[in-house]
Amino acid sequence: MARPIKHRRICEMPQTKEFMPCNGVAKDTVELAIEEYETIRLIDYLGLTQEDCAIQMKVARTTVQSIYEIARKKVADVMVNGKRMLIQGGNYDICINASKCCGKDCNEHTCQEENCQNGESYCRHCSKQ
């Protein structure tokens, strides 16, 4: 019997969920799962390591490595072959700290006495509450 797929923690949903060549003609459509988008966002955009990304998403580093490799191949296919990309679906849970997160690391949003002001979380990366 196959092992159930563990949900990945997502801290930021994509603001744009569809990309298409500017000429309006796409040969095909590629679907990028939300957790694949999140690995691209964390590793390539925010500069986290695969290890840090795994901690953030609450999965094993090898899982992140696999998701990331699939995501990069899909993005390359879209760019090279002029395909339309939809970002949707997948196995994920939205982080409960997502609305307060600076986008760098939701793990830093734990309320600790020295960082707690009026019961709100505090981010050591950007001083955002």
C-alpha cells in the first residue's frame, strides 16, 4: 500500500496564477502545483537553501529536492517552448502565520517572551510584527 502524501506548508499563495506568451498563442498548458511554486519562491526568489526550505515546508530535504527539480523542469518547459502555465492544485496547507509573515521564514514567528509585544509575533529577519 502506498504511503499517504504529506501536505506541505505554504506561506504565500501566488499573486498571479497564470502566465502566457505575450503573443497570446500558447502551444500547450503546463500546470505547476502550489508546493512547486513555493519551492521556487523560497529557493530561487528568497535565497533559502533546500534544507531551510524543507524546514519551512515541514517536509524532508529530499522531498524538497524532488519537488524543486520537477518545478524547474516545468518552468523551463514553459519558457523554452512558449507554453501557458497555470499555478494551482497540489497537496498543501496554508501556514497559520502567513498573514503576519514577512515571507522570509514563518518559523521565526513564534511568540517568545523577549520578542513578544502585546501578544503578537515578531520576525527577527525584518522586525515586522
